[in-house]
Amino acid sequence: MKTDETESGTENVCSLSYLSEIMGGKKNLIKEIMDVFLKQIPEELQCINDSVAKADYPIVKSLAHTMKSSVSIMGISILGPILQEMVDLAKEAENIEKIKGLNLKLNQICMRAISEIETAKHSYV
Amino acid sequence: METEFFKSMSPEEKIIFIVEDSEVYAKSLQTFIQNRFLDVKEIKTFRIGEMCLMELHHNPCIVIMDYFLNSKYKAADNGLEIIKRIKTQRPFTNIIVLSAQEEVEVALETVKQTDCYYIRKDKNAFNKVEHLISQIFNRNNFPAIESLN
């Protein structure tokens, strides 16, 4: 299945066509947004990891919600359902073990996305 | 259901505020609007609604905001509270609420309560924002709520 292949590393997690479209194909602008992403995502991951460790459900919910917007720009569609499930579980303030599992996936996929974007950025100089 | 009512843009200067706690999304939207509307004087972005309220004296003609704000700021007000406060201070400000699909009902309730516009945060959101801004700038009539079908 596509998702499994993506998670196991056989295809890219990012699809940059949306970003390119909204930036009108302008390379300097695309690179600018990539730079914001590369700065923001590690900060957000750190915050969400801390919140999950403390089982701070309201913050997990809010951060997962914010990250949905961030990753949508980079076309990381595989993260949509994962983040939504984190939002839903955190909203009910339950099943921290499940949230931890989802958070692990989130971290793994974000690390791959960061790597892909760092590589792709060279094409947009 | 679509409700139609009329807006007119009063200021000569086109100033847009974006209130969005995802910096990537905010910067993307800001850049997108800058590219599409070259005569816009200024587009400011804010991570929390309170910061936007402090700058309302700049008289933005449009405020675009995510309904669910405040990811990292527990004490900050939510989107609805911020919208109400903007409308109290600047009743003629055009407010565009961006919201994810799963929040449609609550966002539509906000639209009804506060006389603002709603756009679902999906792949067409930026184009819909462009369309709406264009209509506001051209003082055309337009629906308050996008078609949900």
C-alpha cells in the first residue's frame, strides 16, 4: 500500500507541487517558505514531544492542529490522518499510549520531510 | 445555505492582517496575497489574536484568521473571542475565517454570530481567499459563506 511504502521509505513524503502552485513557481519564494518550515517544524516537534511526555492534552491538541496547517503547505498528506487522530484523542484526554505511538510516527515522517526539503532546497536557489 | 449581504471597503489604503499560529501557513498566505495583489500596502502576520488587536489602529480592511488559534499560548483568547473584539472595535472590518473541515459547524456558527466570511482550509483555500479579497477590493456583492457542496 502507498502509505506503508511511504512509511518504510520507498517514496517521498512531501509533494511540493502545491507550494510551487501557490508561490506562482517563483523559486526564491518557494525557498523562503521552505526555510520557514525547516525552522518551525523542529520547534513544533519539540513542543509536542514535551506535551506528550507530560500528557498535557490541551497543548497536544492545539499543536497537532497547528501542525496540520504547516504540513499541508508541503503536501505531506500522510500526516493529515495522524495529526487528526492526535487531535481527536487529545480532545477526549484519553489513550496517551496511542498518542505516543502516533507521535513517534509524526516525528519519523517529519524527519524524513525535513531531509527531503533540505535536499530539494538546493534546486530553488 | 447562502446568506447574501453587502460590504464596502472604506479605506483608501489596503492593509491586510493575517492571524495564524502556523508560521509556515501564515508566511505562505502572506506571500501568496502579496504576489496576487501588488497594490496592497501592507500585510502583517500575527501568531496570536491579542497582538492583532493591539495593531487595529492601523485600520486593516481585511483580517484573515484561523478559527482555532493559540497552540502555544494557553492564556490567549480563541478565534471567536478575537473576532468579537475586532468587530466591537472596528465594526466594518472584513473578517475571513479559515477553518479545517472538521470544524465546519462551529465555524459556520461564528459566521452567523459575527457577520464574517468563512473559507474551509483545504487545497482551494488560497484561491478562495484571493477571490474574496478581489471582491472586497472591488466592492462587489458576494456570499458570506462559501458553498459547502
